[in-house]
Amino acid sequence: MFAPGAGMTAAEVNLAVVLELDGHFDASEAHFQAALGRMKAAGMPHRHVQIKRATVLPRILPNATQLAALR
């Protein structure tokens, strides 16, 4: 059985992923944080959301070639 609001939380995670893919990193992070907060408060499993959120970081950091050019 799902916790109340589980569907909306899942939708918010999906929205965060779409926003991140579209380059809206700040909005994506806000939605990830909101979803994680609700999931933790409801006692729902949330590791998978933390893993999805962690994949945002490599997309917004410069790649190795760009980092070398900045040094």
C-alpha cells in the first residue's frame, strides 16, 4: 500500500528529472529536495531519489577537457 501523497511525490521526482535534463538545475534541485523531504517525513523509502539526484552533478560540472582549460 502506498503512503498518502506517494503519487504526487513520484510525479515531483519525475518533474525534477525533466527539469534537470532541460537545463533548469536550480528548479530541479528544489523539486528533488521537496520530494525527499516529504518522503523522509512520511517514512517512505527514498534512496532511489537520492541516487537520481546524485546523477545531476556530473551533468552540470565541466568535463575533463573544460576543467583542464580552466587550470
